[in-house]
Amino acid sequence: MKKIAYRSLLSRAVGDGRRVGSHGEQSAARTGNWCVTAVAVVGLLAGLAVATSGCGSGNRLSLVPVHGTVTYQGKPLGHGRVVFVPQEGTPGPRLAGIIKSDGSYHIRTTGRDGAVIGKYIVTVHRRTLPATPEEKENRWFVGKPLIPFKYFKERESGLSFEVKKGDNEYNIELE
């Protein structure tokens, strides 16, 4: 008799779907599991709707070409990166362009060529490249700056550019 009473209590706690009570109601735990499942499904569908809402071309930023040349002390900067930091009122993320061996660069936004029209603070970054096998294998290697460090910092670079409609050329001369 005690064994049956224990099983009855266990089934109520676990909610295995057995009928309990004199009127045949399902256990509260089973009803609760159904509610949790329904909430989880609704949450999943809402999450998918939000995640896929930005997947169409309708939400893409409108971009215009931005390119130029970076020189340091009158010579093309052989490698590095140009970063455009959007200012208040300019939508979108930070933008970057890789400086090629001839000093030229073009800005890219989220994998696409161009920049959103607006105002930007510009920084330029150039460091030594890994030279030894140990440096090349070290994924945390950070080279020494090859240009004045002020150009690395938004507040100190003194560089800014306004991207306008059409083709934008911004040649950067570092001292």
C-alpha cells in the first residue's frame, strides 16, 4: 500500500500524464510542461523573425565609393589600415580599408565596397609585421607602431572626412 501511495505522489510531482484527483484532471506539472513548450515555440518563432528581418536587400545601407592614398613623410605607406569612425548622425558601423603596397586604399562596409554618406573621424594604423617564425605563429603578436601613435587614436589623429554622394577621394598625408 505504501508503495502505491509513493508512486502516486511521484507521478504528481513528475507529471507523467497519469490521471489524478477524482475528476480526472491532468497533473499540474503536465499542464505546466505544455505551457512551457508553447512559450518556447513562440519565442523561437519570434527570434527567427527578428534574425531574418535584416536578411533582405531592403535593410542594406546605401553606400558610395571612398578611396585614396596614404602617405607618410611624402612616401606611400606600404601597408596598414585606414578606419572611418562614424560621428553622431551617421548610421552604420566603423569602416575600414586595407592600405596596399602603393599606399592606396578603398573603404569597405560589412564586406561591401563603399561608405554611408556622413561625417567620420579617421585613424590610420601601421605596425611592424611579424618577422620571425615565433612571431608569425603567435596569434597575439602586435607589432611596433611605424607612424606616430596619435594617428591610431580617434581623439588625437586630427583626421576627419565627410562622405558625400558620388565618388569620394580622400588622400591622407601623415607627417
